[in-house]
Amino acid sequence: MAIELAPLPLPPSADASKFVDFGREVKGVNPGTLSSEQLEEIRQLLYKHDALLFRNADLSPEQQYALTKAFDPASESYGHGNNKTGKQAKSILHPDLKTIPRVPQVQLIGNGPTPAHEGLSPVQLKHPSHTTFHKTHTTSPDTTRFYRWHIDAALYALSPPKVTTLYGIRVPQGPHQRCLYDDGTGDELDVPLGTTAFVSGKTMFDILPPDLKSVAVRAKVRYAPHPYVWMAPAHAMSTGLGIESEGLELSLEELPEWSEEAIKTYPVTWKNPVTGNLHFQVHPCGVQELLIEPLPAGASREGALYPDGAHLKDLKEVRELLYKMQRPAIAPKLVYPHDWKEKDLVLFHNRGVLHSVVGQFAPDQLRMFHQCNLAASDEPVGPTAEDVKAYA
Ligand SMILES: [Fe+2]
């Protein structure tokens, strides 16, 4: 059968004009048994549209791993690695993950008391919630917050996965919740219970004013060593977009053993390998420093920020500049909150979008998802010299 495409079901809150290229439902094919020609077509579509939805998919963990690997055949290990020992046990990621023994690249995530499943013993899963991570939280049962806007990536030693696949096996139904930004703007978003929220990194770049676009194409971020351990004692902003600067991060001496070579420094904007577009791809929680190149020869200095370049090391200053650049793109009208149905499979371009867990479940509400992403075999590519010239 031929691949057919339909738009994603946008909520009334979304500005449809900003989602013309973003997201497609793929129909007419079974994602577990795609031919190599179909896989190539899906690969192109993913980079063009950043998120693909298959409804009513039947997908074993083996098939999900194979599908995920098809986007980067030389990749092999789970995107965060599977090391949960020693000082790594402090990482804030660990409570979220249960590994399928047969296919260790696929993780069971969710909420509630799971039955024995794919070789895993029954376990009580806990949906990540802003109530454990934010400086302040909402208490009313009909309100929630974004948990953490992020890229799926270890941000240390391993390269950011190209694609993440998320497969909904059990999806509890319940009333919508109001996702509050609580940052003084009054922004809020109506969300289905337990939604995964997505924003486009391309839009995040496109809507910046020229002075910040210039910074974005000239800047690199340096992540902390073992960033999820480093940030563990810290608190998230009310919007889930980064961390409050309270000096709570672990000192470098308290971290698991680390080496300078394994630290990741990435361009702020990543070039889409199919469209050539620039996507603003920064995981704000893990960033320690910002390195900004001077303006290229011939660029106008008028109104330019950091015309001679800069190396920002003050965490508060680094975070404030990133927040200024990223916050506009999580405005309610720019968020796609996916309304999960059982057997939905979502593939997202992990190097082209940011996403966040949202919502709170009661302890007995059963949610079971399979998640797979693979540490990539190469590093993201930043803007070309022409891109820098065009935007600087
Ligand atoms: Fe994620």
C-alpha cells in the first residue's frame, strides 16, 4: 500500500499558520513492517514534518527497535546509555525508566501498577510530574505544568539521538487539565491528561528578532559533565524551560568521574539534513556556558549583541539569555499537545523539536508506553558559513 498523509489534529489553542509543515499522520502502512523504500520515504517525511503519528499500530519491542535504528543504522545503544550504578544513581532520569530485558534499547515508561510485561516483573510506575522537580507547584487537581522541555539526549559522552519513537500501550482516559505557565504572563494551555507536548525548534528560531537570530547562529552551548546528576538537586522554572539559578547544582567534585573530552559543546542551531532549515536545539537545564563567536567579516555592528563574541560562564546570565530566546516558542499557540490513544505510535525528530511530559496521574491510573531512541553515530551539524552570514 502507498503511504498517505493527513494533518495532525491541532487543538483550538494552536495557531494553524505555524503548523503548516509540522506533523503528519501517516496512513496506509504498518510501521512495524516497512519496506526499505517505505522506510526511506518515512525518513524524508520525518525530517520534513518533525513528528509522525501512526494510529492503531501493532509493534513489538523488536520492531520498534528496528524502526528506530533504521534512521541511524550505525547506532546501537539506548540514547542515555543503560548505566545506573554508583554516583550515576543520583541522576534525575532514573525513576522514569524500566528496560525491556530482551531489547534493552526499548524502555517501559508510564504510571501505575503494571502487570508482568515483556519479561519485566510487575512494578509501580510513576509518571514524572512537575511536583517533584519545580521550585513551586500547583496543587489543584485540574491544573498542571510542563515537566521539562528537552531533547532526548545524554548530553555527555553520547550523541543526541536522531529520532525518538513513543508507543502508547495503555492510555488512561480522564478529564483535561489546565497547564499553567505561572510566569506572570497568564499563559495557560488546555491539555489532554498525560499529553506529550511538542514545539518546533525551527519555529523557535524563525520567530526570533534579528538581533537574537544573530546570536543564535553564532553561539554554542557547553553542557555540564553528567548534566542529569549535576542538575539533580536544582529546581525547574515554572514553565519547565530550564532551571532556577539558586546555586543548587552539584559541584564538579561531587559528580561521577568525568573527562573533558566527553563534555558536549553543541551549536545552538542544528541544520536539518533534509530541508536545510535551522532548528534551535538547546536543552536548557543542562547548559553551563555559552560561547558566542564574533560577527563575521562584513556584518553590520549596528544593534548587534556581542559583536566581538563572548564566553558567558555566569549561570544566571547564560540561562536568562537562553530563556529569552526559547520562551517565545512555547507560547500556548505554538505547542502541539498530543492527545494519546492506545496503539498510537509517534516518531519525532529529536534534533528538530523540543518536547515535555505534562500532567499528573493518580497512583492507580495505568499508563504504559514503550520508548526507544539511540545514541547517534554522528554529531548534529550547526549552521553553515552562509547561514551565519545570512543571519548575523
Ligand atoms: Fe523525552
